[in-house]
Amino acid sequence: MPSQPVTAAIRGRLLSFTRAPAGPGDLDCLTYHEDGLLLVGADGRIAAVGSWEELRGQVPEGVTVDDHGGRLVLPGFIDTHIHFPQTQVIGSYGTQLLDWLEKYTFIEEQKYADPAHAAANAAFFLDELLRNGTTTAVVYGSVHPQSVDALFAEAEARGAGLIAGKVMMDRHAPAALTDTAESGYRDSKALIERWHGQGRQRYAVTPRFAITSTAAQLEAAGALLREHPGVHMQTHLSENTDEIAEVRRLFPAARDYTDVYDRFGLLGPTSLFGHCIHLSEAEMARLSESGSVAVFCPTSNLFIGSGLFDLDALSAGRRPVRTALATDVGGGTSYSMLRTAAEAYKVLQLRRRNLPALAALHWMTRGNAEALGMAGEIGSLEPGRWADLVVLDSHATPAMNHRMETVDGDLEEELFIQVTLGDDRSVAATYLRGRSSHLRQ
Ligand SMILES: [Zn+2]
């Protein structure tokens, strides 16, 4: 019997990964209950997972079973790189990275100095994540600490766990968007003290990228990591060839772009590097050796025209780099991790390799949880994990429904249809800590 009193019960086709799949057809990598029941304890964590027949007797009187019938119930999706102040930059026309920052993003992010604007957009941001089945995200705020306060407050009120940080940026941006090495350090430290470990919230030290931080600021970011073990670090690395040339010019003493971060102590197992598209062998070796994570943001890489993530090179046997999958809204064009996986599939096709459905769904759940060092908390349907769930409807649209007519009980084929045709419309419901936090109309 569960140790906590059971306060919620969710019935459906329960699917969760126990490890990464070796390839297509490797169904041993998951646990699957065709008619399953998940029990949630009063603490918001999963109390038990099993078949309906096995567990139905443990539903206490007075607890209504949320019956999702033939729909799939998975661990909530995890987005490992997204920008909170770019919800109104998404879908901006006609630029590549450096011009895109100048023309759109550095204008938009100035609005987040206003706490009321930040609070209103935090509500929209959380709504949109949950509508897309994303229950944990790693988030860039604006340079203003109040943007991160607004975001964490909204997440905590809803029971969602975020990893977020205030952008550190002390040069090459409008004056209204820059901090200094000292104020960036001081404001980040205050946010860590206020939010890291507060409820479900965690902090990520967030230097935007090498172009917008001086050596003194990168040094301060390294100090924050040393002084606060367990916080994450997030930044951008090797996204665009013009960016790389500019980093070379700004840091002539560094061996390469990765070395700019390395020399300030920013590599390591809690460090997330967005993009990692144009890395040299030496850079990949250093990321591997340090346990750092390369974050693949396919809709962004295609939309801004940055390049094709080289998963084969990064996964090479002798020095594999840990990887994660992410939307990168607003350079990315969708909040949906399903749409993101569909674009990842296409990028890898152009690299002459495939992305099996099992690998895609593992990546956005347990795989991303492992990349964050949080697999003991989120990413799988196991007792003790947070009851953060997404319910997927494989008949959500006419096109999906029509295609499903040809699927004769083949689970892997159904999952591939979710990955290629699914989006927010196929998310029937989302749960945080066992409580319904989104129900599709
Ligand atoms: Zn980004």
C-alpha cells in the first residue's frame, strides 16, 4: 500500500521509459499498461503505477478516477531551453542570429523591466507550456531580476517546477538591457538565495552568450557556480558562423568558442549549452570530458537558418556528449515538444540518420530529465516521482484520425504518428503534481 493517502487516480494507457532505446523495435526500454492506473499521494508524487485490475481496489472512497480511456498517459514533457521574454518575438521575419537579436529580441526584452508586464506574460507562458504538455522547463529570463521573480512566482503558484535565471549581459546590447559584472553577480546571487530550492524552483546562472558578456562577467558567472553547488548554468554555444567569428575576435586568447566558457569554469554536468552546431572535434571532446550537455533546438536552428545539429558526431563512441532536446522559443517556432521532435527528425534525415519514435519520446521525458540530473524527480512514471503527466490523443485531428485507421495496434507506429503529426491539439490534458492543470476544450 502507498505510504501517503491517495488523493488522485488517473486511468489510461500508461507509458514510461526505463532507459534509452537501443533502436526502433526495442520495446523493452519502456513499461506499458494498456489499461493502467496511476495513484497520486497527498504530496503530489506518484504513489503506485500498475494495471487497472491490480490497483483499482486501492482507490479510496471519495476519490474519483480520471478515466482517459484509450488515450496515452506519459510523464510530462521537459523543455530544456526556452526564453520567457520572447513570447511576442516568436515568428519574426527575415533575419539570422545577430540581426534577429538586434532587430527584434533586444527591443522586446526591454519591456520586462516592468513587473506588471512580466507577471502578465508569466501567466501566458505557463498556460502555453501546459497546453503543450510541458511540465518542466529550463528558462531564460530577461536581464531584469524582476522578470525571473514573476516567472518563479507563477510557476510555484501552479505547482510547476522551473529551472530559470536572469540573463547576464554587460555589453553589446542596448543600455536598457545591460547589467555590469558586479550587478549581474549581485542580482543573480540574490535570486539564487530567494528561489533556488524554494518549492520546486531551481536556479540557472545565465550568461546569454560570449558576445554579450565581458571576461569579468564570465568570471563572475563561474564564481556563482562555485559558490552555489547544485545550481545549473545555461548559455548559447556555436549557433551561427558569424557569431563564432565574432567570439574569436573578442576572445583572441581562447583556443575556440568552447574554451571561452571553459577558462571561466562554466563547463560541467549541470551546464547546458544551447545549439552546439558547428563544434570542432576538440570542442566536442572537452564537452564530453566535462559532462556538459549539448541542447538541440531544431525549430530554432531551421527557422533562424543556423545549421544542422550533428547528433552522430556528438554521440560518437569514444567521447559521447550528453544531449537534450528543446524548443528555444522565440527563435524556435513552436512551444510543442512533439513539433520539436518532428523537426529534429527532419534535421537528422538531412544528416542521413533517423530518429525512432521511441528515441524521440524518451528524449523529451526521461532523457531530458537525465540531462538535467533530475531523473529521480521527473521524466518517468515511477513511485516517488512528481505526478507531472501529459495525456495524448492519437485521434486529435482529422489527419491523425485518418492515419490511425491504418495502424493495427502497433504501439510504435502510433507513437511515430504522435511525433510527426501531433502538437498542442493532441494534448488532451496535463497534470502537475497529480492535479489537472490543463484540459483541452
Ligand atoms: Zn536560446
